Amino acid sequence: MAPEPVRAAPYAGRMTAFSSLPVREVIGEPGADDHGWPFTMAPVAQLVAEGLELSELTVLVGENGVGKSTLIEAVAMAYGLSPEGGSTNPRPAERPTESHLHERIRLVRGLSRSRWGYFLRAETMHGLLTYLEQNPGADANYHERSHGQAFTELLETKLGHMAGRGGFLVLDEPEAGLSFLSQIRLANQLAELRDDGIQVLMATHSPILAAIPSATILEIDELGFRPRRWQELATVALYRRFLADPGYFGLE
């Protein structure tokens, strides 16, 4: 039996002819072998068919399994970043799991002269910190710190010197392991980086990180992706309902 066609929700992006961003748009380039995973996911099919315009700070929000990390990973790899996390310096994967979606997209660069970029993802964070510690000129002994402390220090070490020089920071669920206050600090840190000229693309479950002022928010689900205001996000509604009445979710 043939699989049901994927339905992609409409996405109304805006074309910006002149942009100083490192990446102003992601354009899909469909191929004959675009079948099976991940192209059966509506957000992926929509990206390949319609593309996606990025802002100074773009946030992808959605449930597990809808394709947030797949999209984030593909854009990072198309930029030249390691799928294991880190910069454009290659770092071999112990067990490659990435899709070939990055081969089916093209990044439209803005007028920024910066080609610097960095990719941080929760699921490979431990390996990245070990790699950084074991290489000559290591910045710090990250494993001697808590997860939140190591993450914050890594951002400050790797991105602090890029203020005003531009660059592209890609984050996949950076809230993993961070407390409420640590997420607040990260949100403020990302806003400062954005204001200092570093473009940010992030996938998150956190309503705190999605609340960064002036961020472009895209909600992703089984039908595709579409722009949302923070107040309209399903995750915001769920958090509000839980805080008002945990028993509603069966926690009695």
C-alpha cells in the first residue's frame, strides 16, 4: 500500500533582497530519491518544497518526533558545521545518524562577511566537551563543572570574541539539563548575542527560550510549520494548564 501523501501547512515567509545575516534563507532542492524518512515528515517536505526564511533569531518549537532536530541538523550541516556539534572543524561521528536532508537544501547567504559558525546540541554535548578538553589549547576543564555551568562557559568562550563580528549559532534543545534560572540566563545571553550581530537558529521545548523578545517563532507539528506568537504556542498553553492544576494531567 502506498503511503499517504504528506500534508504541509502553509508558510508565508518574506523575501529580503538585502540582508546582513550569514544565512537569510534556506531553499529546498528536491531530488529523485526524496522518499522515505525524513521526507515523509510534513515539516521536512514543506522545507524542501517551500524553503524557509531566517531572521536574526529564529526559534522552532514543537513536540518530540515532529522534525525539529532534523531541520536544525540539516541547516547546520549545510552551513558546514559538524553534525556532532562544534565548529566547521570536522569531528568524526562514532555512529552517524544524520539524514541526507542537508544535501537537498541550499543556504542563501546574506551580505555578512563572517563564515564563522557553531552548533550545540543536547544529545552530543558530553562528547563535544570531551573533544574540546582533549585537544591542544583546550579552553577549560568543562567536565569539572555542572552541565549548566559548562554550557554557559562554552558559549562565553566560543562566542564572546565574536561580538560585533557576526556568525551563525545553531542550538538544538539547549535547555536540556538547565534549571529554570539557568534557562532565563541563557535566554538573556542569546538575546545579547543576537544584538551583538550573531545570528541564532534554535529548536526548543522551552517556553522560556521561546520568549526571547523579537524572536521569530515557528511552531512545528505533523502538518508542517507556521509562524506563531508566543501566546499562541501549544507548549505555553500546556505549561499554564499544568501550573494551574497538576491534577488535570493525572498527578494527584
